[in-house]
Amino acid sequence: MKSKFNFYCLLVLFLVSTLGFSQQETSKWRAIFAVGLNSPSQSGLVEPFEAKSTNFPTINLGIQHLFKPQLGVKLDFAYNRFSNADNTLDFKVNYTRINAQFVYDATKNLAFLPLEMGLVLHAGPGYTMIKPLDIYRENKNSYLNAMAGIELNYSISKTVSLLIDGSYIKGFAKGFDPVIEGAGSFNGDLLTVTVGASISLINCRTCN
């Protein structure tokens, strides 16, 4: 009887350690894809230009690597487009950015979350490229940025998670000089909300 008990204990221990290892392995490298909305700051536009408060689309693509269970880095690229509000001067702007960010998985610190849910914080520097369209296309602009965000994810398997992310991108741009260079362009901040998926890049047989 004692030998059977020891056998079952060892079996349970083996399964727990294997599943835990598998989950950690599948979290090391992940690809991220998300789509959503953006809201530009009005202070980034010269008068009389005014942007819609919410715009579509925002498209995010990224690769994330956790070098520790809770710490990692992420490189991501995003494309955003916004346009004029109703009854204002017509314009459209393509806002593109690339950022290198630190990632902190805070899930272990939030014991009240269900097992399938996780919370990830991310922040880091980047570069913004602004390209106005139509008649203002010559007023291109680019500048450094810093962003921070919160991601809430839900695991539907060991390798795939659904996510919703809210991020704020702070632009470090100079004022337009002369002001005419700002016609149809943008040098402000951007708020984004996206939904998408995070997919493991590691193929693990025990993770299915």
C-alpha cells in the first residue's frame, strides 16, 4: 500500500512539473497580433484641424520573449490611421511606430484572477513616423516616443491566448515651425485600445 502511495505521489509530481515546464516553455517566445481603435490628442494638430475622437484601424504586430517567468522584452510595430472630425477640414494621417519594450507579467501578484487570465504591463521607447495623405503629404514628420500599456489576456490553450490591450504613446516632437508645416500633420500623443491574440512560437507536444 505504501509503495502504491509513493508511486502515485511521484506520478502527480511528475505531471505537475511537466505541465508547469511546458507552460513556461510556450511563454518564452510569442507572436502578438491585435486590431483596434485609436484616439489622437488634439494638441498634436494645428488649428483649424480637428480629428475624430475614435478612429479605425490600429494594427499591432509584435514578438515577445520572456527570459524569466515574469520579466521579458517585446519588439512591436503598429500602424494607425486617423482622420478629420465631421464638419472640419478634410485630412487623413498614417501614424506608424516601432517600440522596444520591457514586459512584466504581474499575474502571480494578483491571486484573485482566474487561472486562465493574466495581466501584463509593458513600457519602452520607440520611434514614430507621420505621413499625411492627400494634399498635405509633403508635411511628413518623425520623432521619438515612449509608450506604456496594460494587457489583459485569457488562455484558451497552452499556446494561444486572447488579449485586450490599452496603451498610451507619448510623442517627443518639436512644435511646427513654420506652422504651415503642421497642416494635415500630427506631433502629439496617441491612445490605443486593441483586441487580438498571442500565439506561442515554441512547438511543445505536451502543450496541446
